[in-house]
Amino acid sequence: MLNRPLSDLLGGAVRDRIPMIGYLFWRYDRPEGGHDTCAEDMLALCEQLADELGIRAMKLKAGVLPPTEEARVMELCRAKLGDDFGLRLDPNGSWSVPTAVRMGQRLEGLGLEWFEDPAWGLQGNALVKQQVRLPIGTNMYPNNFDELAPGIRLGAADVILTDLHYWEGPRGVKELAAICRTFGLAVAMHSGVEFGVELAAMLHTAATIPEMTVAGDAHYHYLTDDIIMGGPLRYEGGCLRVPTGPGLGVQLDEDKMAQYERYYETHGDYYARFHQDPYQPDRAVYPG
């Protein structure tokens, strides 16, 4: 038993807190009633998160409303929140190359931190990158070591979003960061609806990568509870502190684990229902 934090075992931390974004999703059944229907709704959510959490960057999960309306979110946020507020747009590979190029060119003057997975596949992202003067980010193409060399050869992305799942854990993320450093690619942190245990591992890993200076992705601010002792990690000035103590620096709450095991047995797998939209039952996604 080394009794050391994970970050020590990964080479040592260069920071003790990680800035995080406010992730924006088009919402159904808002607390105040109704659904999000226009860019102004997303602007209001972004302002709310900036006020409540202290975040200084955001990412909109696009591919839901018409592309022009989602581009307008970026324009409204830039006008309202100022030039120093980080903006990211992520259609999740759902736009065609012509649509992505058209929207990207429209937004070139806004100084987006990156335009994430604007079109489908390595080739799609590469084609957009050739025609749009915005950094292209990805957590999809490439998102594993088998695709990394082809992606670099094609010039598919400028920013690789690391993920402990796709990139083989903390050690794999460190190896990815070294490769990106070699080829002049930026690195950032991806998020995938993690609880505090995985988030702690992400924070420890990010703390040891000097060039990972931009705010990390986080769905975490949408969680109302967690399975770690003491409840959810707390935002401080738009950042999450790297947990201290041995290992990950967090402990499982056994009562919460039992509670959410029962919840899972009742409600089933979140990802199995991910493609279903109860308000648009005729809408289907293409497999693959």
C-alpha cells in the first residue's frame, strides 16, 4: 500500500484544481415548465451556469434543432458573455459536410475554442477542417489508438478530447497526450455522465498533463446526487479540486450504491434508452 494519490503515480500534479465547462443540452420538462425551443433558452441556461458555478466556458450539444438556430446560440452567448468566454459547438457528427461547412464559416469570427465532430467520420471531419477556419475538436474521430494514425494523416482534428474509456485508462491518456504533443495537437478532457469515482480519476489524470490547460467537459453539474461519501464534488470558481488522499481520494458510499442498484433494476440501462425520444417517437437514428 503506497498511500499516495493517483496523480503522484502518474508523474505528479502540476495543478490542484481543474477548470470545467458548463455543458448545454436542449432540455425537455424544464423545472419552470415547458421545453427549450430557441437560442434564447440556451443563452439563459448558459448565464445561469456561469452565475451558479463560476464557469467561464460552455459547450452546446447540437444536432437537435435546425443548425441555424444552434449557430445562433453561439452568437448570442458571445454577444452577452464577452470575448473571453469559451464557446464550443458539438453536433456529435450529425451534420452533413456541406451543413457543417456552412455553419462553421458563419461562426468563424466568434473565436470558438473548437468546433467538435461537425460531421461523420474521420473523412467528414477532415473535409470540414479543410474549409473552415476554426479548430476542429473530437472525441469521436479518432477516439482510439487504432484510428489515431489515420486521423493524424488525414488532418481530421486539432484537439483530441481524452477519455478514460476510449483511451485505455489514465496511463493510455498520458500516452495519448505525449503523441499529441509530438504532432502539435491540443488535448482536452471528455465527459460521459460519470459519477464521482470516475470523475476523480479524470481530475487526477488531467492534473498531471501540463498542456491540458483548457476547461474540461463535465455533465457533472446535472447530477443531483452521487455514490461517493459526502455527496457530489463541489465547484469552486468554475473549477473542481483534485481530490486529496490515497488513490482517487474519494470513497464509495455503500448505502448509495445499494440505493442506485435498486434504481437500475427498476429503470434499466440509461444507454439502452439513449436513442429514444418520447416526444419524437417517429425519429430514429442510423445505427453505426
